[in-house]
Amino acid sequence: WLEVREIKLLVEKKSLVQNSTPPFRIQKVTFKEAFFTDETITQAIVLLKKITSLKELEAINCELEGQGRWDTKKITSSGQSFVETVVIIKVTIENFHLFLDLSSMESQINKLKRLTIASSNVFMVPCSLARHFSSLLYLDFHDNLLVNKRLDETICEGSWPSLQTLNLSQNSLKSLEETAKYTSRLPKLNNLDISQNNFGEIPDMCEWPENLKYLNLSSTQIPKVTNCIPPRLEVLDVSANNLKEFGLQLPFLKELYLTRNQLKTLPGAAPIPNLVSLSVRRNKLNSFSKEEFEGAQVGTVHLSLMECQRSLVVSLICVLVFLVILLLVAVGYKYHVVWYLRMTWAWLQAKRKPRRAPPKDVCYDAFVSYSENDSDWVENTMVRELEQACPPFRLCLHKRDFVPGKWIVDNIIDSIEKSRKTLFVLSEHFVQSEWCKYELDFSHFRLFDENNDAAILVLLEPIQSKAIPKRFCKLRKIMNTKTYLEWPAGEEQQQVFWENLKGALKS
């Protein structure tokens, strides 16, 4: 959806989409407070046709300086329009009395499905043009200047053949009989809004469209209801009038709105047996009679549990929601869901970083991943042996080499990327510590995804792969597929261990 505000279009022959690459995906364009002339309107219509994805066009609070002398030949030759919905609200035309009827635009309107022209001083549509709106389903002319004489031309025989919904509210219609007669020319009309027109009176009989189901007659100053109201209606709104009673026979009516009238009694139930919804707010009701409630017996009325026991249903829903939340918390705790979510978030954050540091940034031979409970062996035995070797190895330890104040995960990632190898010191403490559950195991994910050869495993004590928690799936897998070094008890075997470890670090 592209919205363009306060623009004055220029008459240029270059494309509006000249720097874009098809296929276009714009589906809606809105012009707000824009300024048009006859020339720029023509050019805009031609250029917008090139956006074949465009389905909806809006113009709100715009100004048109011209008389409707558009280059229709150029518009027609530019091809088919794919726009299905046009909305025009509060458009000002300076020389409105000189404006043409646009009767030469027939070829551009036969694909339209929805048209709204509101608050724009529309007083008629020529019959010749109206007959070409062959696909239009929805027409909204609210808040304009339509009068009954012009309505005869606007809704002539054969016009708007597919129209289903028509809004003529807030116009200057005076005769309900004529309005009904003209709209009866619309064979498929089922929804009509003629509210906020000053009819003042209502005839005894009217001619309406055969398929009319929804009629809005609110705020029309009618003093009563007569057989002018179509008998096959399903929804009727006669709110905000001067009605003192309502006694019509409407066997198909399902919704009736009588708000803000002068009713002293409820409408009878028998004439409207299928009524589902009745609104009688802001009337002068002061008594109820038995006849007003005649209709279906209480025993035959089927109300939902929500309607009968609302508080009970709400309480049950709250209890069920609480139990579901409790269950989810229990399942999450048992299967470490929170830990996995934290790991996923950290993994996504890390994915945004470069995959590997450039060779010039590698400054360690190995990053050492170990449990705090094994720190004595790591820091006093392994570090001394490796860093005092000839030549010495450069090791990265979190205690001394992490940047203070930096997020722990970033420290781990940076250290791994700046190290040729990652050395894992495995023990029972390692697989049980919270550190390994999150920060260090996260580094394992990143490392193993990139390069299995960069990992060196050192077992301080015997540990079965099946004893490793399931969430260490990568570690379980690598222990089953990769040779690892075991810390021996004897001094002679320890010397061989150090030689093997040094060889692995150099490889």
C-alpha cells in the first residue's frame, strides 16, 4: 500500500515505475491532499496501468483543476485497467458547474467491482455511463447532492446490472416512493442504505427490488411504517424517526432496529415470528402486554450455555486456561523448553555475525571450554604444561581473557573465532553445569556447524555418551564419531597424553 501526500503531479511522459523491476506488488495507491489537472489525471491513469498488481485506488481531500476534458483516446489505447476498487472522498473541483459527464470513459469502468464517491458534490451519473458499470457490486454515494429527479437518470433501466449494495445516505432525496421505484430497476440489489434523507412521509405502497433483504431507513423523518416496507426483508433499521408504534407483518425479518423513536409499547411478536435481534433503546416504553410476548414457547427456545450460564462458562474457561498454562510450565520445565528458547535466541543473534574471523585476527591456538569444578586441573596443570612448552601454545580462558562488561555469548563467539581450535575438557561436572547448558553448549552448536575438525575432546574421567543429557545432542554425536583423549592415571601415560594433545593442537 503506497500513500502519497501533498503532491502536485507534473505532465511527464516517463513511467511512474521506471526504476523498478517487475513484477510489481503494489496493490493499493492512495493520494491525499494532492493536486490534479485534466492533463495530469490522464497521465496518471495511463502510467498506473503499468502496475498490473494494482487493485485499489484512493483519492482523499484532493483538488482537481479542470473540466473533465481527459484524453480518453490515450487512456483507452494504453490498455486494460486492473483496478477493482476506487474510493474518492472529499474531492474539490473548482469549476464544478463546467465539469463534463465523462461519458467517454466507458471502456475503463467495466471491470470495477467497488466504487465509493463520498462528500464530493455528486448530483447525478449519466445513464449512458451507468450502463457500462457491468461488474460493479458495491456503490457508495453517501454525503452528496443526489435528488429524486436526477436519481431517475442515475439509476435508469439497464444501469448497474450487477449491483448488490447501494449506499445513498446523507443526500437530498425527498420522495421515498420515487426512490423505491428507481432502485427497483436494480435486479440484484439486496442491501440498500437511504438513511439521513428527509423523506418526511411514507406512502401506503412502494415498489422495491425483488431481492432486497437489508434496508436502512434511519433518520429519514418518517412518522409511521406502512406496507411500503418490503415484506421479504431480513434486516430493517428505522431508528431515529418519529414512530409511535410498529405493527407490520414481516415474516422473514431477523433483525429490527427501533432505537430513538416514540414507541410506548413493544411491537407484537406474532407478526415477526423469526426475529432474532430487537433494539428498542431510547424510546418511551412504559408497559408491556401479554400479546407483545406471544410467539415461541420458552421450552422450544434453544439458548447456548454462554447465554444461560455466562459466569459459570467464564469461570470454567479461566480454570481451563490456568490448567493449560500450568501444564505448559510443567512440560517446559521437564523438557528444558526455556533453555532451548534462550539457546535459539542466542543462535539467531550469532548468525548475524561473520562466520569466521579473518586469518590475521586469529591470535589463540585454542579456546578452552571447561566446568568451573575442573578449573584446578585446567589452570594449574594443563595451562602450565602447554603455555610453558617450547614453542608455547597460546590458550584462551574465560577467567582471564574475556572482555569485562561484554555479553558472555559474544565473548564466547569472539574467542572461538579468534582461536584455531576449541578444546573441551569433559567430565561429569561439565555435562551437569548450568554454564554448559547455555553459554558453552551454544558455542558447541556454532563450532560443530562450521567445522568438526576444530574440536578437541579431553576426558578427565570416564563418561558414557548415553549419560550425557539429550540437549547435548551435538556433543553426544561427536563423541560417537570422533576420537578423544583420556587423562590417564600413570605418569608415563600422562607424558604420552601431553604429546598427543600438542600434536592435535598443531594439526
